[in-house]
Amino acid sequence: MPTIDLQKTEQAWSNLTDVVFIPHTEEDYNTLCGMLNNLIDEVGENEAHTLASLMEIIGVLIEQYETENIPELDINE
């Protein structure tokens, strides 16, 4: 198992805390949606792009927020 250099990780993470975070409010959610849209414009479908994994992570965070906070529409009603 690879080891992690916590000092380097802490330095890198401090630069990302405004970009990668768990959304707890609708404002957080909207912020992440805006970031995702910007990433989609930049990355597109290029899975080899250096920001592709960031785009995927933000997408997962958005999806989790939606699952927990936005009720699904019942199309049978």
C-alpha cells in the first residue's frame, strides 16, 4: 500500500478546499454545479485531460447531494 506524505498532502489540500467540498446547503450545491459546468466546458469527454478526475469527483458530490436533498419526481402523477 502506498504511503502518503501528510505534510505535502496538507499543503496541496489547503489549495483545494474552496473547490472540493461536500455540499451542505443549496448555495454549496449551486457553487459545485457552476464549477462542474466550467469543467465540462474545459474537459468535455476527454478522459485523459488532467482535470477529468476532478470533474468526476465534483459530479459524485453533486449526485450525492441530489440523492439526499432533492425528492424524485413521480412521473405517474
